[in-house]
Amino acid sequence: MGMRIRKGDSVLVITGKDAGKKGKVLAVLPKRDRVIVEGVNVVKRHTRPTRRIPQGGIVEKEAPIHASNVMLLCTKCHQPTRVARRILEDGRKVRACKKCGEVIG
């Protein structure tokens, strides 16, 4: 079926140390079934100076979490929901909210 979560989606973390946090998906890693969520699973990395980061030092950045640990937030009802697959009249496959039925992005 593939991943039900896409870059730019708003999600709620449902398990783990960051449970209850909401954030935007920054990146999706489908081969590893993981997502990177803004402000969630923040880790410290010791970085040597580069052209991009001339200062170097300890940098905080988001690490990937498993896609099963997040739930999509519906854009209409603003509740965490499972994702339904709908086929529109014109043949397009879209994602829909299981709670309110609204088509999601």
C-alpha cells in the first residue's frame, strides 16, 4: 500500500518519549518506513566545522521515527485519524479522513 503519510502533513506522535507532540513532517523515508517530524525526537550531534556550519560543535536536529508511531491529523476536524483510500469519479486515488470523510491534501 505504501506510506500513508507525506511530507508537509501535520501529525500527532502517539507513542514513545515524545507522545502527544504535534508537528509537521519534514521528510519521509519510505524504504525504512520512517518519518522526520519537526521538533520531535531531537538528538544532539557532535559536528566538525564545515563550510555550511563554520562554528561546528554540538548541533540539535530531528532524528527519524517509525511511521507507525505517528497519526495523521485531519485538516478539517483537527483530530488524529486513520487514512482511508478513495477513488474519485475522475479515477484519481486520494487520502481521506476516517472520522469525517474529508479528502486530505
